[in-house]
Amino acid sequence: MHYGVPGGYTLSREARPPEGHALRCAGGGRGRAELTEIDRERNKGALRRGYTTGTCAAAAAQAAAWMLLAGTRVEKAAVTLPGGMRLELAVEEERFGAGWASCAVRKDSGDDPDVTDGLLVWATVSASPIKTEKSGIIEHKEEDISLYLSGGVGVGTVTRPGLSCKVGEPAINPVPRQMIVSHVAGVCRKTGFSGALWIEIFVPGGREIARRTFNPRLGIRDGISILGTSGIVEPMSRRALLETIRLELRQKHLAGWKILAVTPGNYGERFLADELGIPEDRAVICSNYIGETLDMAAREGVKEILLVGHGGKLIKTAAGIMDTHSRTADGRMEILAAWGAACGADQELVNEILQAVTVDQGLALLETRPGLREKTMERIMERMAFYLGERAGGKLCAEAVMFTNERGILGMTPGARQMLAALKADRKE
């Protein structure tokens, strides 16, 4: 049975929101004021915000429900975010048949460097079951409405504990789940529908894109996650990356590993596997956020961490620099020069080190004096141990191994060798 679209729901074709207006307010009030300010900031050169895959999924599901229950095409979906802001998102594609409708909304990440930017997030709403198997179905009931949510092609499946979704469920996080079912339920109420509907979220190309995300490391297989807490993508990947690091720390800790290997990136991950005999899946990649990773590990109950990293990043921690991104701080040559001088380097050599571009170049200069590199690295590793201990604050034990691709291991903090041996012998509890 079809029902008419309630008055006031406007339809106007728009391929996608215009540049600089990725978030278009539909309802006035606080949302409109905030978005007007965003546009003002954009004109001043500020970064543009976008919207999450969760917001796209909710908008697509709402539009598909309207098409199914009202029997009319929907060209825009107006969604309400958890904070009360209302957005109008263009429905770019639609399909429908007897008893079902599908709509797609394109992900717009704003100025955030997100690999999911531009993907079409689809939702199918059907009056009959979409899947024959019951596993992975999320059930939502209210009054005389029953909704059954599942993930289709391109949406990942959770295979490990420790995430906000249970093992076996689609990787549709709690806030997006609530947004999806609440918007579909709202359409049901407005059209007078009672009964059961089945909702499937799917993302063409999601499986391929997921390989470029942290999902495989987190045990989310075959697709991306449908994410979002506020519904808005802030043009800062830092927060999302820190949350991913925290989840990986939690997962490995819950899996029973007593000692966690942490490394800033791919160099360290490969060095752990090829030179130290630690499988890549044992490592947590912390990017530049060494200090915050230690903080999060302590909060998750981790007691021992072995930090393994390339000298170009890790040497900064010997000066207490715990965010090793080059735009935050450098000081690599200053650290080498200062401790080289403390170990006997003359003024000429110190000046040459200060002019070096890479850590390997600085080390090569130290090597022109017999034994100087070894003495310098010993002192640097001692300082590194001091600052790691200061950041850990007695809540966990952190040791470090520093290397370069050209020279191999440069040094270890005093307890690193013993921790490495224990890490190799570590078995899940």
C-alpha cells in the first residue's frame, strides 16, 4: 500500500552539494547558524567539513523508505544529526522494484584526507527479508514497527572482539545504526506504516577501499566501516587515527598478549618481522603519536610496550618529543650533535652534524671518530628511556629499539633486550 508524501517535504534535483557547502542546513535554528559560520570560515581559507558514512547511510535509508512506502522518488533526504543539526543530502541514484527501493548518497569528506571520499553509500529498504541467513542481522523494534538492519557488499564484517560491534555483525557502529533505524522509523510513522522492514547498507567498491584502511588490522573483513559519532567529518584525521590506535591496543590486550610491540609505521613493522622475528600482526602502528599511544595503552591496562622505530623519528623522543611529526618538532641533528659533543666530538664535527640532513648522515659523521657513534647512541638511548618512563608515569614499562635501514640496530634502552626476548616467547594467556 502506498501513502502520499507529507506536506512540506520539498523535492529539488541537485547532483551533489555545491563546493563549499558540503553541509547544507534544512531546518534553520542552531544548525543554520553553525553552517553559515562554516561557510564564512571557508571563505577565509579554513578547512571544509564533510559528513560521515553513517550520515550517508541514514540519508540513503530514509530516502529508500520514502520511495518504498510513499511510492514517489526522493531527490533530497533531510537527516537530523545526534547534536540536533539537520542536513539536506542529495540522493544521487535510486532503484526500485516490487516491494523494495534502493537509494545512494555520495560520501563527502570535506577537506579531510579520507579514502572513502566520493564513495556511494547505498541503502535498500524491503518489505521482505533481503538475506536468508539470520546471522549478522541487527533487530530494532518500537511499538508496531520492526526493522532488521544488515550489511551488504562493501560493508565489513567484525571478526574480532574489542570493537563497538559484536563478532559476526556488520561494521555499522552504534551511532550510525541508531541514525539509520530512527530515520526509517520516522518515515514509517509519517506514512502510517506498521509491520516489518528489512534494511541493507552496501557500498560498491568498499571491499577494495578497505584494504587502504586499518580495518584488516582490526579484524574487519571484506569492507569499510559505517562510522560516525557526530555525523560530521571534521577536517582532522588525527582524532580518527588516535581512536584506531586505541582500538588496536585494546584488541591485542584483550586477545591475551602481555607485551605489545608498537612502531610508528611500515619501516618499523617490517624491521620487527624481518630482523627481530616478531610477526607483523603483533605490531600496533602508532604513527607520530608515541606519547598518546603510551597514554592510551596505560588506560587500556597494558603493562609492557616495546617501541621499535626508525632513527629519523624515534631519536626525537630522546629530547622528550612525543609527537614526532616534522611540523610539530624536529631536533634530530641537535640531539645527535649535543650528545656527540658530550661524548667527545669537537666543535668542527658538531657543526658538520648540525648541517646534516638525515640521521644516517649524522651517524656517518660520528663514525669518522672511532667509537664515538656507539658512545653517543648509548647516551641517547638512556635519555630515551628516561623520557619514555616519564610519559608512562609508572603505569606501564616502555622500552625502545632504534634502527635505520642502512645500519640496522643503533641502540636499545637498558631493558629492551630482555623485553624483546619475552615478546618473542609471549603467548596469549
